[in-house]
Amino acid sequence: MDVAQQRLKIAADNLANLSTNGFRRHETEITRFASTLRLTSRTVEAQGAIRPTGGAFDLALAGRGAFTLREADGALTHGRDGAFSRTGDGHVVDARGRVLMGRCGPLVIGPQATFAADGTVRDGERIVDRLAIPAGTTVRQGALEVSGVEATGELLAILSAQRRFESGQRIVAADDAMHRKAIDGVAVVH
């Protein structure tokens, strides 16, 4: 029942992120260790489709890796949602206000800046910085990577997890009934 409950939680989280740009779905794996089952979750590295948006600061990554972002507290994090905008002082930020980082620090660009496929950031003819992306990964300006979640598959995973949980409940109820019957039988013998 615990495994079914965890599978349900992961599938529901995937479904909740159906519209989250750059979201990579999670899947579960059951492993048997001695007499116990263990459920592990892993991120599926499949590329989501790239959708053109025409947004000047929308960026999609084709390949591995993620954008490096700086939180308000200075901590660095990574994400694949490339829906960025330019602030009045020239910083490139995501919807949560995290600053897009280049290899040399926070990106500060003009309104006409461009992003080359190799991650090079230009402001006119001047190279400003370069995004830290793995070799073989390309940047597409004016596009976003959509979520890697497929709604039908996640709905089927939710239904399957619910059925497994209900089966577990029936087994526990039957076991409980057997124990009650055995206890009641012992009381009659005395």
C-alpha cells in the first residue's frame, strides 16, 4: 500500500506539472531487497518538445543540462524553464525573480541582446558572456521547452496506483477478519 501511495503521489505531481515549461517527469522503480520492496524515483531525461514563442528572452535547451539561476539569497540552482524577461536594469530573470547566470556571473544585457546556439550572449557585436551548457546542447532563442509529461500516461498511472492501493486495503481487511475469527474461536474453546 505504501508503494501504491508513493506511485500515486509521483504521478499526481507529474500531472500537476503538465503545463510547467521544461519539467522533466519522474517515474518510479520498485526494487526488492530481501523480503521488502523499495520504491525509488528518478527523473526521466527525455527532451520535451520545443515550442516557438517569438519571445525575445524565451530560451529553450535542446539536449542535456539546465540554466544556472541565482536565488535572492545568493544560492545557485538549476532549471530548464526558459521563460525569461529583462528587468529595467538589464538582468535576465525568470518568473520567480531568479537571475540567469552566465559563466562570468549574472547576465546584464540590453533589450536587443541575442543568444547563439552555443550559448554565446551578444549585445550588438559585443560578446557579453556565455551560458554554462554542456557540450552538444544548443540554445534556441524565441522558444520554450514544454513539459515532458504526457497526460494520458499519468492518468493511467494514477488509476493503476489507486487500484493497487484498494487491493492492498482488501487484503488487510481479509487478514484482519481472519485474525478476529481466530480470536473469537479461542474464546469459545475455553
